Amino acid sequence: MEEKIKAIILDLRPDLEPLEDNIEFVNDGIFDSFDIISLVSAIDKEFGISIDGSKITPKYFNTLEDISKLIKESRK
């Protein structure tokens, strides 16, 4: 799943290549609110899910692991 997430992120932000596993998108100031909204839209489409609006906050989008957990929770 993390490879798909990386591909989505790189589609939105090709300037982040190579995308390291330990990157902190929010804490390092890489993602702004527009990036997060764009990512939510792309994830919803790719994984056929709908991320709850209450979870569209920086803490769910800081790391690849955070994003992966959010997708898994949204599939339930």
C-alpha cells in the first residue's frame, strides 16, 4: 500500500522525488492544506474510499505510515 501512496504523492508533488520512507510531510513543512486536500481526493479515487472530514487534519498526513493507517481505517 505504501508504494501506491508514494506514487500518488509523487504524481501530486514530483519535486519530492526521491521520496524517503521517514519523511515527515507536515512537521517538515512540505505539505500545506492544499496538498492535503489534493492527496485526500487522489486517495479516495485510488482506493475507492471516502475519508471522513474529521480526519482531514495534519496528524493523519504527517508520515507514510500515518496515511497508510488512515486508509486502512477508512476501508472499514
